Amino acid sequence: MYMDKEVKRGYNEYLRLDEGEGKDGMMDVALLVMEAGDTYTIEEADKEVACLLFDGDVNMAWDDQSVDMVRPNPFDYNPWCLHVCKQTKIVITAKGPSNIYVQKTLNDKVAPEFKNRLFTPDDTDTWARGTDGVLQNCIKRDVRTCFDLDIAPYSNMVLGEVINLPGKWSSYPPHSHPQPEVYFYRYDKPMGYGAGWGNGELYETHHNGCALITKDCHSQVTAPGYACCYAWGIRHLPGDPWDKTRIDDPTHEWLVKDDADEHIWKCPTGY
């Protein structure tokens, strides 16, 4: 399922885990749009919360900490990402125009079992993938992981970013996994666009668009001239966490090796 939304100042909700399609995604997803002087408070009784600064200048306060965060853009700068357990109060104050991706899910763990943590730009590496001429350099992209099963085993979520370069494929070669995943798109220009595949559907992607993928192979591509940074959030399934899970489809007809890891991916004809 793909969703476009004309975002406004404030909390722009895309998915709720207890309503509609959000039940399949098992996560709340939103974009918080702020202007200088705005303050927004997040406090969930039963949900862990992740706040990823796409761009802007904000202060985030939680527990006994208060941190100023500046990120001019998501293409040249690594993210700030605050990840907290349920019953933690977050107060966000904007010092300038700012956009924050918010992701939540149910989690019964509490502090200190669940470790509230701020992931700074220095904590998140940018990993170049699809390099060295693989597929004629058509799948070059930069991948960032804020937290996953290895980094935050107490969490029920995964969160990171991908920089999808102009005219290139991303989330590619196509792959699938049983855990639901969300892609939230931010283009370098508001008129930017691309295409995505998921749930057996083809859809055009836009600035501030959001895709929920719950089945089948998925991949992304941007139009020439437009770069895209998309947040990717995965919800672990009970008893079946996403552990860099990839599933091969026996109907796939050709093989490609991604130079960045040790796996051989099977890719469907036409992708």
C-alpha cells in the first residue's frame, strides 16, 4: 500500500497500528513538521518510540538529557535518531524549520531492560553498496542503519535510511521477508519522483510519500535528476525477528551477487 499526503505543520499521521492497513504494519508512522518556536511532546504508555531527524534544527529532551541536533539535509549528513522505551516523555523544540520521522510500536519492556538511547551522526555509518561495477553501477546506493536486532535486541523495530541516487535502483536486487516494512520518502527536490514495487503492486513515489510492504519482492528506483532519502522501518514479528532476513523465490530466473555481502540473491525477471 502506498500513501501520499499533503503534510501540514504539526503531527502528520500515516499509519496507526490499531487501525486499517496499520494493523498489518504493526507500527505507527508519522512525519512531524515544525517551525521555529514550535514544541511537541511525545509520551506513549505502551509503545517504544523512535524519532529520526530528516532535516532541521531542534532540541530533544528526555529523561535527564537535553541535546541540540542540527542536520542540514539527509543526503550529505548522517541522521540523529532518538529511540526510547514506553512511558518515556520526549519534548521536541524546533529552532528552525524541521522534519522528523516518527515510528512507534508496542513493547512491554521498560527501563533499564530497554535502554533509551540517542544515536548521533557519529554512531551511524554510511555504507556504500552496489559498487565496483555491479549491474553496470545501476544499483549504487548508500545504506545507514540506526538500530537493528544486533544493536538493539530489546526493540521490536528496526530503523535506518537509504540514499537512492538519481536514476538508480535501490532496495535491490528485489527481495522479500515476512516482517512488515515501511519506506518513507524524502526527495532532494519537492517535484522529485520515482517508482516502487511492493505487495505485487507498482506505484509512483513522491516527496513525503509512504509505502507499507507486507508481502512479495520489493525494490525502488528514482527518476534521473532526483535523489531520494527514504527511511526504512521494519517491525519484528513475534518469535521471528528481522535478522537481515532475505527470502529467495524459486521462480526467480537469474542470479546476481551484491558485492557488499556474502549472499547470492535470486531476482525476478522484469525487475
